[in-house]
Amino acid sequence: MPRRASSSPVAPPAIPAARRDALRRRLLAWYRAHRRDLPWRRTRDPYAVWVAETMLQQTRVAAVIPYFERFLAEFPDLASLAQAPEERVLARWSGLGYYSRARNLQRAARVALEHHGGHLPSDPEALAALPGIGRYTLGAVLSIAFDRPWPVVDGNVVRVLARLEAMGGEPRRAPGADRLWRLAAALVPPGAPGDFNQALMELGATVCTPRAPRCGDCPVAALCRARAAGDPEAYPARRPRPAFERVAVVAALVESPRGVWLERRATGANRGLADVPAVESAAADGGDPAELQRRLEKHLAARGIRVARWAAAGSFRHGIMQRSYAVTVLRGRARAATRATGGEWMPHERLGDAPLAARARKAVALLRCSRPAGRRAQAAAAEKGLSPHGRK
């Protein structure tokens, strides 16, 4: 069972009032003078704030902006999101990754439509009970949209608070994490809690960066204990990076007069998304390319698809969690493809609006760049955060 977000602020630690008030005052003044103009900061609509904060989890701000704007254009309110087909929601999310976020958004919208009059509830207990509302999202929505003095702690806030207090140990796990949440609760002011929480996050994103923090531009540098100790980069303690498993993949872009062959994922985090057929090898040497191609052809033959001749379409790298995929893409024309089963032929004109898995989006970007209108397609792919090299 997933752990529910606590609907009560954590008990704050003792913090000298003078230090607390100085931090609040300086951070709020700095934020109001220097904050970035982001689309979700132009509204206090709880629905828009909720969508933005959900998208921003584990995703860069620059990548979120176009997705947020397109998502709100198609689903402008909670009711439109609740009533939309899941395929449309996934299509608008396609490329952001962590698709459980999109599914939980829609599940929560449906609960709110049925039980809360089509609005996000401002009651902390009711909001915390919605699918996908974790501790961070609860605090962000309550403070930014409803003016509740609830704390937030994300990666940027972890770094800022750990440096302000020169916290040793691992602040992302208990008991360090509990201490950080208590500190955040003690600092959030009863007035302008949303601005204050965003000020902490903004400071971590733009000034108090993981490496080479710009302490000379920091509004609270004089109050920072890590800076006083002479080594702000030592905080928070860095976790050892787990080793990446390298995986070789061969994927297929198979075309017919009806479009490109795609297969729906039935299970896992990418359930319901369309993907290009592919096979993989976890061999340390990258696997035998010829053997991978034979396995790919066997996979397609089981679906009634045979390709007479393959051509190289390109390659890209693709990372998911602790796995690094080196993807080689082959392009071919199907023979006798009308009897294919286990997938669908996606017309070329629908590819840009289909709910594609990340790997499929990158492969399709290669396909578009190799077609006669490749330059125009490449520009469109770049606008959506893609490149022929698969980099966002």
C-alpha cells in the first residue's frame, strides 16, 4: 500500500525567532525581486498549481513549461481532465515520463468531480486522500493555492536547508529527512506561505546549486552555517551513485501504406503507451547486433510482419532509473502487412499526437528526420523537447 501524505504539519523544532524572522524576510524580498516568470506562477487556481507541481516532480522546469501549457489548453479544468479518455491524457503527457503521475492526476480528478463538486478540496485531510497526493504535493498545493502554512521539501529545499543549518549525515532519509521537514515547518510563515516555499525552491534552483553555488548572490548568505564553515558544497552529504546497467537495444521502425507499426505496452509504468517493437541484451559487451536483429525479426514474424530489407535509421541513448540503453534503430518496409496482429498501424499524421513511450518518441524523431520533410520535422521534434540524438 502506498504511504499516504500526512495531513498535519510536522512538529517544528525550536529555532530562534530572530533567525527565523530574518530568513523569512530576506528570502521573500529576494524572491519577489528575482523570481522567474513561469506560467504556473501567474495563477492561484488550485487545479493549475496542482498540475504544475505534479509535472515538476523529477522533471526540469524548462522541460515542463511546454507540456504544462499544452495540457492546460486541452484540459483547462478538473472536469475536462476527469472526463477525458485516458489515451488523450497519456498523449499530452507523452515525453515527460513517470506516467503514473498522469494516471493519478486523472484518478484524483475523477474523485474530486464525484465527491468534491469538481474542485480540489482545501481541507488537508480530503486533499491528502486523493490519489497521487504525496507529502510534497500536499504542501505545495495547500501553501501556494490555498494560503495554508504547510511546508514543502524537494531536492532544492533539501540542499538549501542542509546548508543553512550545516546538517551532517544523510538528510534525505530518516532521521535527517524528518529533521528537514520539521525545520521547513518552523520556517514557513503564516502570511505568504506559498511565496516563501517557492522562494526556497527558487533559491536552490538558481543560486544555491549543487556545484559552485553563487553565495555572493544569496540573500541569506550571512545566515548560512555551511558558508561560515567554509565549504557549502560539502552539504548535503552526497549519496554514492549506483552503477548503471548498460543495455543494448535494437528497435524497429516498420512502415506500410497504413503507417508505422506500434505495439501497446500492457503492463508496467508505461502501461497503455505505444512503443516501437524492440529487443534488448544486458551483455556487458553490448550483445551481438546480428543476434539482436534476428530476435527482432522473430518477434515481428510472430505478429505476421516480415521485412525484406533493413536500413539503419540512427541511434540514441535512453536512460531509465539505473539502466542506460544504447538503442539502434532499424527501418524497413513490411511485406504482406495487412494481417499483422498484436499492435496497430499508426498513420504518420497521427504520430505527433499519439501516446508514445519515450523510446518510441525518440525513434519517431529519427524517422521524421529521414523523410523528405526531415528538416521541418526535426524543427517540430526539437520544439517538443526531442532531437535526432534523443536528448531532451
